[in-house]
Amino acid sequence: MNNNLSHQIIQKIKNVLGGLSQPIPLHEPHFSGNEKKYLENCIDSRYVSYIGEYVKQFEENLCKQTQAKAALAVVSGTAALHLALKIIGIESQDEVLLPSLTFVATANAITYCGAVPHFVEVDENTLGVNPEKLDDYLSTIIDLQSSQCINKVTGRKIKALIVVHVFGHPVDLDSLFAICQKYGIELIEDSAQALGSEYKSRPVGNVGRIACLSFNGNKIITTGGGGALLFQDIELANKAKHLSTTARVVDNQFFYHDQIGFNYRMPNINAAIGCAQLERLDIKLKLKRKLASLYIQEFINIDEVKIFQEPNYAKSNYWLNTLILNDPSLENVKNLLNELNSNNILARPAWSLMHHLPMYMKNPRMDLAISEKLFNSIINLPSTAELVENA
Ligand SMILES: *Cc1c(COP(=O)(O)O)cnc(C)c1O
């Protein structure tokens, strides 16, 4: 990448963010609402662990926000994914489909179940799983005569697809859901980055049987650490709640547990922060979209790069703003990252693709040329909503 272009890019970012007199992180948490007040209430009440009013309130507010029938707050997004897979019956040696372009937690949650992550291709226009390619691929590896969804190549059952709304941009949920129905596999939404995003005017998190959220410090809202599962089916939610609280049977005075459960429930302290953060989500979403439109405008006249824009069926939360290089090259990504970082713009690359990591290199996968291309063209720019609070 020539020097001139990187200087041009830095100038454009400066136009959006201002001075750059100090390092601007990729994404920072903000606590400008009722966080301290609710935390104090929480400590005063001594209900600091997972029994408490804030947990209940946080779950109710999440349902309102996402139009889910039930929500279960847990200790992390990773725990939410693990629990979701357990609840729908993922077992040892099952296969679960997922994109290679995701955060490692998606693949790890599958592995925690003893199941095998199987990587599928994404679409350049959505950054999420490509429906047409998925359908073509499945039709070649699955025996359609059988009532079960068996991978002819490995002999294992393919039980689920986890879709990821990458950087907050919704995947094409209807098309992907139709494919899952056709082959008899479950759909789970990894919505860790997508709270507040909409697909065809509906909040994401409603299409599969379960969607998972994360409230880690770098997500659009945070509880310190935390996650949640969203359900349309109350019975499934109750099953998840039971499993998340050591599978303790509470209608009996003894400590009796009817299966191997987990200690995954979100503590009241974290939920207190979450309640305050959720109150400001709508404000944040407005700021996020304003920041995105500023970036988009600035870069509209540069031929060599563009800012990724939401798919036309979606209204995205723009959790991260993504610069796409038109000429994909790892060298260019590295050089530009170095230039940006040394100018106080703490830009970051996409995650290393899952099939490049030592533990997932030998896993089943389809052709991932577009995933590779995207990895070699993505640079994420500072995206904290409050950067444009006073703009
Ligand atoms: C953050 C994230 C997770 C994991 O959430 P944690 O709360 O960090 O465990 C899972 N999947 C995706 C896509 C994420 O971005």
C-alpha cells in the first residue's frame, strides 16, 4: 500500500474522530447512567449473587428489547452458546456448522460438547453465512434419502448451524432458516455483537430456537462479563435455567441435583450494571449509526477502500465499523494497521480464521475462499458510540 493512500485514510479518520492527540481504542465501555446507583442498591441489599431482583429485571428488559418470549442471563456469551448447544441436544461426535470468520468462542462452545465444528463459507455482502453456497454444499455431502442429516464424508450427524451476525450486521436469516428446515437442522443465532440490530424490521434473535448475546466489556452494552440466551419457547428456557443452576431440584429441602448442571447464572451485581446499560441502548444505537454514516461519507470518494455497509434487509447496530480494502493482501492489512496504530488509531484486523488455528485446522470445511479474502481486506476502526456524542 502506498504511503499516500495510508495518509489519505488517516486524514479521513481524523475528520471523523477529531484530533487524535491520544490513542483511540477500538471499542470502550461507557457508564454514564444509573450503573453506580444500581450497584449500590445491589450491595446494600446483600443480594450480590445470582438470586436477585436485577437479574429478573434485566431478563425482562432484554425480552422487551428483542421481542423474545424468555431470556436467561448467564456469566458469558461463551457460556450462553455452550448451554444453547446442550439444550438442543448436541452430543459427542455430532457436527455443528459455523462460519470460519467468527470469534473463537463460537467454535469452542461446540468443542466443549465433544462435538465437531464444521466450517462454512460467508458472503461478501453480509459477512455472514452464504445461504446459496451452504445449500449447494449440503446437497453434495448429505444423503437426502435418509431421515437424519448425516454427513456422507465423515459419517457424523450434522445437527445444527450457528450463524454469526458479524460486527453486528444481520445474516440473511430467512434464507438460512429455510435451508435448516430443508435439511432438518437447528439454527442458533450467535448475536453476541448484534444487540439492537434489526432484520427486516424485527430485532435479531427471533428466528432460530435460541439466540445468544454477550455483554463482555467490548460489546455494545456490558455487564462487566456476561451473556444471555433468548428463547421463543418457554419450556426450552426453563430447561436452560435448570441446567445453568447446577440442575438443582428446588421443590425439596435437600441439595438434590438430577443431572450434571453448570454454574452459569449471571450474578445480580452484573445484572445491575446491565439494567443501567440497557436504559441507554437506544441512545447508543443512534450514536453508532451516526458514527457509521460519518465514516461512510468520508470514504465515499476513495476508490481503494470502502466502509462496509449494512445489507439492504437490515438495520445494523454497527458494533464495529469496518474498512474493506479493494485489493486484498495480508501485507497491506499489516502495513495499514501499523500506520494507523502509530497515529493513535487503534484499528484491529478481523479474527484469525478458525480453520487457521492449530486446534481447528483439520476440521471439516467447505471452500472458504471468500473468508480468506475478507480476512485479507478487513480493518476495524474505532467504533465507540460516544466518540460522536458531541459531534
Ligand atoms: C464476544 C463473542 C462471543 C463470546 O462472548 P463472551 O461474553 O466473551 O464469552 C461469542 N461469539 C461472538 C461472535 C462474540 O463476538
